[in-house]
Amino acid sequence: MNLFVEKAFIRLKYKFLFFTFAENIPNNMNKNNFVAELKWRGMIHDMMPGTEEQLNKEMTTAYLGIDPTADSLHIGHLVGVMMLRHLQLCGHKPIALVGGATGMIGDPSMKSSERVLLDEETLRHNQECIKRQLSRFLDFETEQPNKALLLNNYDWTKNYTFLHFVRDIGKHITVNYMMSKDSVRKRLSGDDSEGMSFTEFTYQLLQGYDYLYLYKTYGCKLQMGGSDQWGNITTGSELIRRKEGGECFALTCPLITKSDGGKFGKTESGNVWLDPARTSPYAFYQFWMNVTDDDAQKYIKIFTQLSFDEISQLIEDHNLAPHKRVVQGMLARCVTTMVHGEEEYNKAVAASQILFGQGTNEQVRSLSEDTFLSVFEGVPQYEIPRSLLPQPVTELIAVLTSIVPSKGEARKLIQGGGLSINKEKVLSAETPVDASQLIGDKYLLVQKGKKNYFIIKVI
């Protein structure tokens, strides 16, 4: 990686570690322009008139809803989280709203059926897990007035009776208005649709009530979300206008897709999660390393804090030598470090070097079991009883396993320097393999030639 990229990452690293809120909120509120920041990054889809003027006028409290149906965020959530992060760094106050109440119902937007409803205990657990992850992006501890808040709409909804809700909220929004929303019309008009339950139909009113509550309680004047949330967000702003006569705003970001039209953040094994127990840091790092050139140039604007000049230079460097994948490397470095920390990023890089032939025995032995299995996912595996160790290496690869077809072939392979165990070249056909060599007291990594790997699991 060139010197420019290295310097850019060092600057970004310290910007991440030390939120410079004192610089971002001087007394005269001469802060960065949040809307301008999002615009050049391609992170604005729709925006209500007056939004930018409001943000430039004063420190503004804004919120974004987060689905709590799992105990981890996945990278599909990262666009919204980065919006909150940019908001706070520009001197405004972010609220991350966990949808504990709305999560019990299910948002009909962009869906063809209702989702499974969760109980309160599960939702509370998920909320705590999500807050730990958000703490890597938002400052909940600063003494500055734009300290981030994490709230749960279940707290102000659980004791709100149905009669009070329909009297205080329902009467302000007509059925005709609710039916005009795309999220409702698509569900009702779809050929294979089973319709929509009353429970789901009320979702936009509940989300609207959230905005009203936050407006009255925290002075929140902006709601943000994905473009599929525009209808729900504008219902909230309409409710505030009709009930309180207040002025509030809306801003949405595009739904992120891949250049081939596929769904962003999905792999063959499912979502790419922020929780290392669900998606290992190595697999997380590899996701970003393997995106296409077009996607990398789009994602690096959305998922990092690199400046316009830094990104322009990266793209220029990449175009001069596309095979070096400079943009993908910086993207993977920034996002992996932000989510998992620099130590896990370094481990992921080391793991990649192991896979592509540059690793050492020490690096292999230092891998956790999860990372080791992630690196060598899909590699042929064999199992042998622990009681059979130690064994001569030829016996191990030609008799106890079928890595090579015969002992004669094993000897030829070793004589030609083509066999390694745990990244150490085997020099003699009589070399013994014993339990002290096991990775994590369980695995042996056998390499035949440059690219053929095998795992022996000792049970």
C-alpha cells in the first residue's frame, strides 16, 4: 500500500479514536455541513425542503430507527449508522432508536409477508448487544451537548392504551392518507399478496408517534432512514404538523445494491454480521476485499470517513494499477478496523497471507479456531483418532488419509519440496507428526504444492 494511503489511514485512525467534538461544536456553531457531506458521498435519496437550512441554523437532534430483531447489526445497517456518525461529527445530536415496540409488529415496507414477532426479554437482550456495537461508531459518553442517545420505543409505548392511542393519534391521520403510502399499496395490490393485517397497517402510525414523542421530549426535528422508510417518516412529520403545529424534517439514504444488481451484504452463507461470533473478522475483511472495482469506489465513500481528496487519490492510484486493488484494500482496512479494531484487522491480513502462500508457521499456530476454519472454508477435511499420533508423515498423508494416493507418491512429493505441514516444508519422508504440532490442539494444515490445502482434524 502506497505512502499516501498509509498516511490517510493514520489520520483516519486518530479521527476515529478521538471524537473531536469540541472542534466540531464551537460557540458560534460554525460546523461542518452535514447535508453537503452526505451529498458527495452519495448518501441522500430524498430530503424534505428546509432540512439543510435547519441543520445549518443550529445543533439539531435527529433520529434513526434500528430493527432489533437480532442481537447483532449486519452491514446492511451500516449506512444508517454512518449517517448518525457523520451527524454527530458535524456537531448535531444523534438518537439511535431501537424499535422494541415496532419490532413486535413488523414493518410492511418492501416485504411480502409479516415477520416473526419477538418477546420483550429477547428485545432487551438484542438492545444491549446493539448498543455495544454502536459504541464503536457513536460517542454516548461525551460531555458535549451532542452526546448520542440510545432509546427504545417500547419504553413509551408499553403503557399507552389502545383507546388513548386511537383518540390522541389515530384521529389526526386519515385512512386515505395511510393507504396512499407505497409500502401499503404494494402489499395490497400484489398478485401473490395475502393482504396486510391490521397490526401491520398500524405500523406507520406507531412510527409516527415515535417521531412525535421524540419531538416533544427531546426536541428532535429530523428523522432519517432508508429510502423505503420515506412513507413512514413523512407520516410522522405530518402528525407533528397536524397535532403540534411544529416544523420537522425528513432525510433518507438510497438502498445500497451491488453493481450486478444483487443484494448488498449477502453472501452464500447469509448476512455479513458485525458480531465476530456470527461473521469472523477474517470473513468480514474478505467481504470488503472481494467487492468489485465499481462497488469499492462507491462503498469507500459511504462506509469510511476518508475525505473527498483522499478518495479521489485512491481511485486514481487504483486506475493506474487495478490488479493491486488499492481501493478494496483501504476499504477493508477502514471498515474492519472501525468494527473489530486494529488487532483483528492485522490478524485478518495475516490470515490472508497464510492462504495465499506467504504465511509462517507461527502465524498459522496463532489463529483462533474460528479464523482458521474461515480461512480454509471448503478445504477437504479428514479425521483421525488422536491415539494414532505420532505417525511418519508418509503414513499420515497416504494411509490414514488420501491426500496422496500412495507412500511412493508421498516420498516423491517430499523430495521435490512440495509438501508442507502447518506452513513448514517437510524435508524427510520419515519426519514424524505428533500432537505437539496441532493447531488449537485439534488441526493439522497440509499443503500439497502451491495451492492445494487439506485439513486433518484429530479427534
